[in-house]
Amino acid sequence: MEIVYDILFSVLNRRGKMKPTQLMTKANLSYKMMNEYLDDLVEKSLVSRKKRNQHQYLEITDKGRDFIEKVIKMKRFKETIGI
């Protein structure tokens, strides 16, 4: 779950859009691993793949934003109770 959070958070921090190569560098993932995660995230509608001017980029969805918010709340809760 932490890698998924990191991927989504990275995209969100780039104004909700990011090129896959930028994500691969930021997340320190191999091309193959990044694509496996992205396929899963697209399938779950957390990110979408877009194409503009012959460039592919990723865009976080509303569902992806909601996921990040829930993970942040969960992390805060864990810190509050000392886990």
C-alpha cells in the first residue's frame, strides 16, 4: 500500500498530472514494475492514462484523491494511538 500511496502522492504533487518517466524516476521503480503498478491503478480507476501532443501522461482521478485522503487520515490515527 505504501508504494501505491507514494505513486499517487507523487502524481498529485505535480498538479495531478505526471509523465510516466518522471514517475519512474521519482518512485525509483524499474520500467516493468512501474507499468505493473500503473496497470493496477488504472484498472482500479485511481489514475488514468492520457495522451496529448504525442506525449503520454498520468492523471490522478477523484477516486485516487479520495484514496490519498483516507491513507493520510489512517496515518494520523495510527500516530495518535501510538502504532
